[in-house]
Amino acid sequence: MSRHLVWLRLDLRSRDHAALQAACRDPDSEVVAVYLHTPGQSARHDLGARRSAFERDALAALQPTLARLGIPLVQAELDDYAAIPAWMVERVRAWGIGAIHAHRALEIYEQRRDEAVAAAVATEACRLCLYDDVCILPPGRVLTRDGRPFTVFSAFKKAWLQQLPTVAAAQPQPRPRRQHFLPLCAEPTPVKPQEQDWPAGEAAALAALDAFVAQGLADYAWARDRCDLAGSSRLSPYLTLGCLSARQCLHALYRQGPVDAPGAASWLNELCWRDFYKHILVAFPQVGRHQAFQAATDALPWRYDELEFARWREGRTGFPIVDAGMRQLLQTGWMHNRLRMICASFLAKDLFIDWRWGERHFMQHLLDADLAANNGGWQWSASTGNDAVPYFRVFNPWLQSRKVDPQGHFIRQYVPELAAVQEVHTPVLRHADYPAPMLDHGQARQRVIAHFRALRGDSAQLGLWADDGS
């Protein structure tokens, strides 16, 4: 009788799971699922405690689901990736595992980890089988006519849309196993309840997807940019941990009706952005190592003011919409996407502080911390990325405040010092318990534009600096 091991990573679900389906293809085989916690590696990747707790809660919810399928879930804690090959070899020997099934990692350090595991278990006549399941269309499938990766989103999207009809249907749960060789646990592992708006696990993720498609999709095109409304899907934490697959989102979108309706088209666009940034991470792995896609921008005289960074980080800039966003992040582990852009622009453009400081802070606190999406968003805002906002476009926090929070409800929620202030958007705001604006936005805008213009004039690679981001 064959035995298979499913190595869970950021795919904490039982449905639409290519690796799990492959391991369960033989109805008579025995299957065990494994999840390896590596807190030392997580710390080096800047992943915070809130994200780790959400991950453990998702695993606790998944354990009884797998048990009902006759699949035990084994969890172990190792310090870092270097300890994994030896651990896997020991389990292959002890359990008689013939194949390990997992989803292909996209990040460079995770790819190296998998290569080391594959080489180690091969000495025991065991195969590591990898499946493309992270993106709707895997990296390498969406290429230019001459076989190169796209670096401009609009061109990528056109080619991506042409291939969507080839996407396979989402797969159901595998059938329950008749036998197993390790004890099953049908009850969730006790966890400390988390104060958050996202109940952990696959069932909660699917319920959130269904609710969004039924109730939020129609207004998504305009409501998604309003931070005072529940207008975004808020599915990103589930997608990050793989409690929900991007393919499940795509097919839910297809089921609801025409995808050319404004709300559906806007959400499809966001799913495309998710794939795009992951494809960029694979094709240009330096962006996953805190390097600018446009290397010439490293010559910019970025500032490293610890006190100013602390004011931004803690939500004490004197710009209410920025402060509300930063406080939402610290309090909830999440931030509205439009606010991420506003806050990132303020740090990189107004304060002219190195965008990597902000990138790290977001990774440390976001419940949906995802290397590709976070890096892509920061490099877009800082005008250092492959498909970046033109350098001369600097978000005006005063104008953005009126657009995303017209009545000031969101600001008053997270900046209670201003709860009784009638006009919270004015740039001449003064209040005894709230700081004055830490800078003049107009002057800061001129400063950053001058630095970018000087760099453009000095760069020998002028092709990198086309204003359309191409």
C-alpha cells in the first residue's frame, strides 16, 4: 500500500487543492498532511505575531476537516528552513512515504528550500511532486510574443484575459480515505481567540466569498475606494493563507453573471493584479530581496529619519486620513487598499523616506502580509517598480481624504481626538489633542519631483523612466 505526504504551506484548505487531490488519487493509498512552523524564518521574513496567530487558527479549523476525510494533520515547529530537509527524511523513513505533494513556491528562498528537500528525500527513493496552484494562471504561462515576462500591467492583463477560458474548474474535496496509519483528531486544536474581523479557516473564507459576490460585487467598482464603507471584498487574508484559492474567486465571479458589469470587471482586474505581482516576483526575484525593480532609483537620496518614521508608523503625522489608516493597521492588522496607497505615498513621496522601511512595517503588521502584493504596492507608490505610478504623481492627502471618507466617519473612528471636529479634511486643522501637519504637502511634493528629475537627467538608462510606466 502506498503512502503519500501532503506538505501544506500557504494553502490551508481542503477544496480546490491540487496537491491534496494528487495525493488522494489512489483511493487505497494512505495520506498524511504536514505543516511545519518556522518562527525563526518568519521573523527574518518580517511576518508579525498577528499573521502567525491567524495561520495557527486556520490550521486548527482545517484539522477536523481533514480528519473527516481520513487524513491526519501533523504539525511541527522547526527554527528555520535549514532544518526541514532532515526532518522530512526522518518522516519519510518512519512512515514509509513514497511521495511528497506540495504547491510550487514562488519566492526565491522557498524555492531553494524545496530544492534542498527534493534532493534530501531522493536518497530515500521518495519524490517531491510540485503543482502550480498559487495563481489563476501560473508564472511562465503569460508571456510576450518573444517569450519574455510582461513588465507592464495593461499588456499583461490583455494576454491574461485571453487565457482565462483555459482555467480549469475548481476541484471539490477528495473523497474520505478508508484507512490511515496515524491517529486522527476530529476536534479543533484549542487556540487563543483573536480579536479580528476575519473568522479563521476555509469555511469562513467560502462564506465570505459567497457574501461578497451576492451583496458587494454590484457596487464594487465605486465602493471599493471608500474606506468609510464596507465596499472591498476583504478576502485578502484568506487568499494569503490559501484558505481560499484565486481560482475559486474566479469561478464565483463567473457564476454571478456577466464579468463585463462594472463591479465584476473591477474585481476581475484586482485578481489580475494579484497574478501580475506574483509573476513579477518569479521573473525578477530581486524585488523579493528589498531591491528596487528600477535599480537606478537606489541612487535617490532617500531619507532615514527615525523620528519622522515613528510619527508615520504610529499615526501622528497631523494628516488625519494618513493617521487613520496607520492606526487601523496597528489596531486590526488590516488596511483598506486605497489607504495603503495614500499612506505609502506619504512616506515615500512626502517624507521621502526609503520605501523599504514602509514595506517592512506593513509586512510586520498586516494580517494579509504577502511578499509579492506588498512589494508591488510599495514599489508602485514609490515609483521604483516595473509598472509604477509616474514619479510626478504624488497623492494629495487632503484631496484623497475627501474622496475616500467624504463625511469623515472613518477618520473619527480611528482618530477619536477629532470625533467632535466638524471639518476633519482641512489642511489648517488645529486641535489641542491632535498634532499640526508635520510638513507642507506642496513643498514636499516639489522636493520629491526635483529629486526624481535630477535622477532622470543623470540616468544612462532613460528607457526606464517613461512616464507611462512602461
